Amino acid sequence: MNLNQVTVPSLDIEKAISFYSTLGLKLIVKSIPKYARFECPEGDATFSVHKVEQLAKGPGIIIYFECHDLDGEVGRLVDEGFIFEELPKDQSWLWREARLRDPDNNQIVLFSAGTNRKNPPWRLDVLN
């Protein structure tokens, strides 16, 4: 099994397109006003937004995007006017993360984890 795509709700697809394009995703489907789909700059996964009349209540969605040069990418986005809730910070789970919100208040975590992404020291030994 492989993750193909993640879709998040949006009140305004045009704003979402602007946000995610500036974030670095490549727009591949633009079906205004209902839907947009992006390719990630690396790998095969895609990401999309779909129009809703109302956002769900509660803590919302958290989306993680891996960046090899996290600090450089955050610097670029700050220069573009993005406001971060948390600038790059080393976490106890051995990832370096920065946090911000998209126009629909979904939490975006940009991170760098190296080999700890899938193989932290506490990883379970799994028999194939």
C-alpha cells in the first residue's frame, strides 16, 4: 500500500491555490470553484483541496511536509510574507519542525527528520 493523496477542505479554493503554490507545491488540476490538486516537489504523493461550505469543528487537520533544508525554506516563506506560529525548532522526537496555518486554519508542519523520519531509535522491530 502507498499513500496517493491527501485532500483537505477549503472555504476559498483560490486562496488555497495561492498559499500552496507559494509553499512550493505544483498545481496540476484547477477546477474552480470546487477543487484543486497539486504535486509535491519530491516523490509521487499529491495533495488537494476541495470546496466546503463550512469547516469542521475541533482541532482540525495537521499536514506534514518534509523539507531537506528546513531553515532555508522557512526563510524563503518568511520573505514571501508567511507568518509562522513556530519557527524551526528541534523536537524531543528528533525532528526539526516549523509550524504555520493555511488560509482555512489547517496546521502545516514543515519538518526535517533525516533517518529519524521512519527509523527513530525507539522504532519497533518488525518481522517481515
